[in-house]
Amino acid sequence: MKNNLTHKIRQQCQYVDRVYWLLFGLLIIVAILALFSASSTLAFAHGNTLSPILNQMLFICAGVLVAFIVQFIPSHYIRICGYIGLLISIGMLLLTYAGMGVTINGATRWLRIGGIVFQPSELAKLTLIIVVADLLSRIKNKDDEKKYFFIVLGITGFVCLLILFNNLSTTLLLGGIVFLLFFLARVHIKYWGSVLLITIGLLVGGYFLVKEVYVKPGRQIEASLMQRAITWVNRVDAMVEEFKAPGDSKQSLEENYQRTIAKVAIAHGGASPVGVLPGNSTERDFLPQAFADYIFAIIVEESGLIGSFLLMLLYLSILFRSCLISSKYADYSAMLMVMGLALMLTCQALVSMMVSVGIGPVTGQPLPLISRGGTSALVTSLYFGIIMCVAREQNELRIRQQRSIVNSQKDVPDINLDD
């Protein structure tokens, strides 16, 4: 039995997408290098230089193992697990509102189970994309289109509502990916277009309502949900004021310290095409949590324009490879699932980079696999494992079809024209 299992593993390994593993490996190398460079303040806080770095590397290694195992699971099982995982994530999100959540930086978006702190919204993002992709793939006619559109809209709206009050940026990102899946599934624009306009109207109306009723009068609010809304408005206002008066450094230092230090790091690295080289960052000691939301600023400082461009190219390569995988696969549900996961990875990376360079308001979105966070590394590795699962199935199907054609050609009898 052991020999049969080994033979099956070896047989399946020949179908593994080596290009995707190469991209995954390159991203891990960047993550480890960035971790060593940006974790000085964290190491100082722990009193041990290597402890936080080794912990994160342990999670990355566990993530590689998870990705390796998941790629051999049939994709239809992954879709079933998506429904189960979505129910679990909804339950965990409800627990954060039931007094069991852990508050960090003013937001109660974490849970602590068995000594491990993690965000249920990370699992919700992954599982919701899997479920939405499966439901949209069932559309066969106009009646199905209307039916499954409203089913997906209801599920997405409920999950986004649970995430909204503690994490607006994740809500907007997840909602945006679902709208892109509507477009990829060829759902008529009259359905998702109207919902998109209503959503934009609610966001704009909510912004002005909070600003006029709470921010301008300077009202003090004890309710945590309204405090988060005021924080969102203040972040947008700070970004607008920064564009209007970029030279007002006093305001930036007092109200947006992290953005200011991040810009200093980017300016420092931009002096040379290759930056100050890895390990020579000076701003990592002044940037709070340089290893988290603003890690891209440290990457730019140490690798310059060339290094930051290559990192962006790496994320785009992941998206392009996913497009290639999905375009050749006959399973419509798997295709939508791959595109949804790849778009989530790429768009989240883009948002994180934009915040680091000061283009967008502070969101708290980590750079996938690179920003420090154990559960984030594991969930991101799940993204890669699921995409590589579909890639493996596609390669296996293609190779089997080629072998079938070759064998059928061998079975064709020779025809003697002289007779």
C-alpha cells in the first residue's frame, strides 16, 4: 500500500504547474528578505532578534506545506469545503460582535482561539469567492441569471455587512471582486450595474452624513461602530488635505505620522535605482509596524525603483498565469474560482502598495504573503494551493488527451494502396 501511495504521488507530481510554483517561491524569498529588513522594531520589543522572524518563517513553511497538499485535492471537494468554510467564517464574524472579539488599533476584527489571534474576515474572503464562483457557474439561461444573481447578492451583502463595521477596506475590496466575477460570468449589466450605483450612493451619502453630524461638530461618540465610521471619514479627509497642501509637514506629522515616515523611506530609496540595498533601511526604526501595512515602503527604500517594479511585476505575473490557467480549463466554476482568487491577491497587493506611497487613504490591507501575520500567510498560501490545484487538473487533462490521441493513432491499421 505504501508503494502504491508513493507511486500515485509521483504520478500526480508530473502534472504540477512548475511555473506557478516558481512564482510562489519567488514571492516567499521576497517575503523572507523583507521580513529580516522590516522587523527590527518588533525584534526590539520582544528582546530577541530572531524570535519574531523565526515565528513568521515557521508560518510560511506551514503555508508551503498547506499549498502543496491542497493542490492534490480535487477541485469539486474544494468547492464543497468552501460552503462549509463560509458558514464557519460567518459564525466567527458573529462572535466578534458577541463580546469575544479582540480589539487591536481600535478595531475589533480579531478572534483568539487556542492562543492564536486571527481575522475571520480573511477566511470569509476566501470562502465567499469559492461559493460565488460555484453559484455563478450554474447560470444556464435568463431565469438562472436572475435567480443566482440575487442569491449571490444576498450572501455577499450579508457577509460584507458583518465585515463592514470593523473593516471597511476589506468590505469594499471583497465587494469589488464579486462585481468583477459578475462581469466575468457575463451577468447582465442591468443587474450588477444598478447595485453598484446604489452602493456608491450609500457610501457617498454615509460619508457626508457622518461628517456633517459627527465630525464637524466634534461630537464625542462612545459607540465603537460609530467611532470606526468617524475614523474612516477622518482618513479620507486627511488624504484630501494632503493632496491640497502637500507641504504642510506639521499637519502630516501630527495627524498622519506613518504616512509621513513611509514617504521619507520611499524618497530615501528613490535616490538610487536600486535603493539603499537590503538591510540598510534607516526608516524602519521610526515607522510603526514597518513589517505590516507599510512594508512596501521599506521594500522601496531598500530596493529602489527597480526592486519595487519587479515586485509589482511578480504580482501581475501571478494574475497573468491564473488567466492562462483558467482560459484553458473546461470547468467553468473552477475558472471563475481561479480568477476570483487571483484578482483578490493582485488587487489587495495593489491597494497595499497605493497606501504605502500615499495614493489612497490608510486601509490596513497587508501585502499578500509579505506583510507579517501568521494566519494571513496561511490563508494566502491556501489561495495559491487552490489555484495550483486547478492548474494541476488542467495539466493532467491536457496530457491525458494528448496520450489518448497518440494511442488512437497507433491503433489505426495501415492501408495498402497497392491492393
